[in-house]
Amino acid sequence: MLRRMSLVCGLCILASLSALAQDEAELFGGFSYMRFRGANLAGWEASGQYKYADWLGAVADFDGHYGSIGGVSTSTYTFLFGPQVSMPSNVSPFGHLLLGGAHNSTAGFGSSSFSMALGGGIDTDLGERMRWRLVQVDYLLTQFGGGSQNNFRFSTGVVFRF
């Protein structure tokens, strides 16, 4: 497993060296809703993307959602990483596959698990360096308690481009 991760990191570094003339970064922040274990949780999402080309980037995505399940306070956080493809235009659709982990704390007891997000969305220009993420929708898989949870995540907010 460590060799595979080292190979992937090495390939990412090589790819970034070949794309130095196309450097662009994006930061997203906004509101997020998650349907988790039958409960409605609200919170935030933040992500950063380094674009290797106009249409391909690497994303680091973090979120936090809060609410209650059966009257018991809960919080869930995810930390996900992976590729994102997009169609560069004034209204830009994108799709991504993100892998990583999740942490859930319910009634003071916490656990961590594997997590995966498969989804996409649409960004639209607000100016030269600013976009509005009209919608981002993800199927979000978590695996707490020895079983899989099929969750839904919706986000919207502002994207800053550098």
C-alpha cells in the first residue's frame, strides 16, 4: 500500500512539473447540507483545487455537518482528495471522484471510517477571479459501525481563482 501511495505521489509531482505554465488554483467555501443516516445535517464545505490543465485538477475537500439523529447531537467531518475534471467556460460543469476519510461524533463517542464522494456541479463566472458554485451534488459513502452508509451532500458557495 505504501509503495502504491508513493507511486501516485511521484506521478502527481511529475505531472505538476510538466504543467507549470498552466498553474491555477481555486478555493471554494460555502454552505453544505448532508442527508446522513436518515437525518438532515447542515454545515460548511471548503475545498482547494490545483489545476494541472484547463480541464483537469487535483482537489482537497473538507466539510463539517451538525445536527441530531434521534434527538442525539451529532457532528460529521470528511476529508477527501482526488481528481476533478471540468469544462472551462463562463458556465463550467465539473465532476470528481474523491477518496479519504470521515469522522463522526455522536453523544460524545467518536469513530472514523473510509469515505468516498462521487459527484459534480456547476460554477458560473461572477468576475475575472470569482465564481459562484451554483450547485455541487455528491453521493457520499461512509462506513461507520461495520456497515456502509449511502449519504447525499449538496453544497453552494463562492469560488476564488488565483
